[in-house]
Amino acid sequence: MAKNGFSMSNRVAVEAVTAGSTKTLTVDDCGKLLYVAQGSSITTINLPYTADAEDGWNVTVVKSVSGSSSANINISSSASDSNKMQGVELSDAATEIAADNIAIAGVALAGTQVELVKVGEGWVVVTRASTDGSIATS
């Protein structure tokens, strides 16, 4: 009988998120890859409070389909975590991020992603997009 060692322990938990829904993450969602469909309504991903998440808590949000008329995927920090998203948007022209919210635009291609890791009192953000305008911040 084969052992389920390293290959099993290295798996990523993948969760599909329905277009137009709101997903509120908890500390138990650490390490997930959220595979998000886009539709005509905005999809919202709410991050846990930074005070509740330990250093290293992480999540990756990936757009599952391309589409020019699709609504945004919004990733929001809690109200008490104002301006705690810091990082870099990696696309045709790298841009520094300092924001409360990040959005994967409806025009973004499938595979566009945002990775967030809790470090100290904020979120380290790295985005991967194929074209400028795929990621917006506020």
C-alpha cells in the first residue's frame, strides 16, 4: 500500500465561490485558494480582522473565467483595518499598493489573482494580472 506522505500534505484547499455572492473569511480559511466565478453582480470577499489572524495567515483569490462585461471581485479588509493592505501589483507596469480594498476588474483575464498574507498588523499583497487595469484599489 502506498503512503500518503509529502504529496498529500502539500495540497492546497480549493473552494469555488459563486458569482455575485459574499464570502466572509475566518481564521479557519487560512491557506485556501478561492476560485471565483464572475457574473453580472459584484462578488465580495471579506477578510478576517488582522487582530484575529496570526502572522502567516494567507489566502489566494483567482478569477476563474475571462469576460469583458463581468462585475468586479472585491476583496475588502475590515473597517478597523484601514489602509493595511501593502504590496505590489505585478502586471505590464508594476504599481505599489496601499489600500483598504482591492478589486479584480471584470475585464481581467482568467487566472488573474490576488494573494494576501497577514504580517504584523497588516496584509502583504501580491497581485498577478496579465494586463494593466485588471486590478483596482481603494
